Amino acid sequence: MNPTYDFTGQVAFVTGASSGMGLATARAFAASGAAVALADINEDAVNAAAKQLADDGHQALALVCDVTDEHQVAAAVDRTVEAFGRLDMAYNNAGIMPAPTDAADESADQFDRVQNINLRGIWAAMKHELRHMRTQGSGAIVNCSSLGGLVGNPGRAAYHASKHGVIGLTKSAALEYGSRGVRINAVCPGTISTPMVDAMIEGGELDRSQAEGGQAIDRLGTADEIAQAVLWLCSDGASYVTGIALPVDGGYVAQ
């Protein structure tokens, strides 16, 4: 049984919100009473996701946003505040994982693309969320890192560099904003059953049995389990928690 939260009257902003962990978290925020802005580069998918939430009786706003473009990110955050009057919570989730590449062969273009989405995109989102939250004197931000932000992995240097960077970004901003009423944390998902991971398994890039047996809890995680971690970090239950990188990985990094 998952804990329940009452976010009535609060506003949440989620990037990468049209599928996977982002969509699960947007749904969880809405189910807990929050108005939710869903931002994603996929216009059709994010519109469909927001419509489903609205049809279910929730306040939802679809925003088409490429997180590599700071102007689009700023506009999406500003539009959220214009629509709902404030910004209380954010889950900066948009990210990609490229195919495995030998570190000596990885192209600069691929390295830059990974950093621009996974790290710079979170930097831009957090920057513009903080501009509103510092005025309010309150807020909670969760940035999506990964178990890849805590360990290394052959063939994944660019991805792990980006996710390690998210943790450094999170910790530094948390220290800066703790005295200003804003808490900032990172969540570090393990191997989670999402469309991205499913595609990796189907394409032979990831072996399901190895992924399921690679940690103490011998199965893939679910997007809802990540959503619950994000909601807790945004809730009053985590009111004295800031600057952490929380593994939600079935025990992978405990090894």
C-alpha cells in the first residue's frame, strides 16, 4: 500500500511527462490533489496525457517543451505559474540513454546531446523553477539522476557523466536554497520498466534476466515506485530532507 498525500491547492511541474516515470509522477501528483503542468517534447503524447488527467477531473496543463532550449523551459515554467498562480513542486525528469559506446569511439555530438538533455535540461528547469520559488519562499524540487549517478558502467561514460552531474547540481543548489525555504533532492532510479527500458530489452541492448537479477529485489522497478519516492521527497514527510541522492534501485548500489 502506498502512502497518501494531500497536495490540494499546490502546483506541480513535471518534465518528460508524457510517458514512463514522468507520466506516473504527474498522475500521482494529480491523484493527490495538485494541479499539474506536464512538459514534454512530444506534443501529441503530452496533450493526450494532460487530456486524460483533465477527463478524470484533475487540473492539468500540457506544455510542449524541448529542455535543451532554455527559452522554452523558461516559458513552460512561467506558463505554469500564469495558469495556476504558483509553483510548489517540480520533478525534472526528461532524459535519454544512448546505445552503449566504447569511450574511445564516442562522438562529440553524442556526448553533447546526452549532456544537453540529461544535465543542462535539468539545470535550466531548476534555474527557472527557483526563480519563482525563491520569491514564494517555499518549494520542493526533485531532479532525476540514476543509479548511473552513483556508479560507473562500461560503455555508458557519457550517460553516467550526465547523471553524476545531476547529483552535484542538486547538492550545490540544495545548500544554496535550504535557508530560503526550498528543498532540492535527487532520485536515483535503478532499472525501471518504462518504454525506454522495454525498447532496450527488445533491441537486445539489455538482458531482462540479468537486469532482474542484478540487485537484492530481483525484478525491475515500476514507474509508480519512482513516483512514490518523488512525492515523498516533495511532501512534508521529508521536510528535513535536502541535498540527498535517493537510490530507488532494489538494492543495486548496496552491493
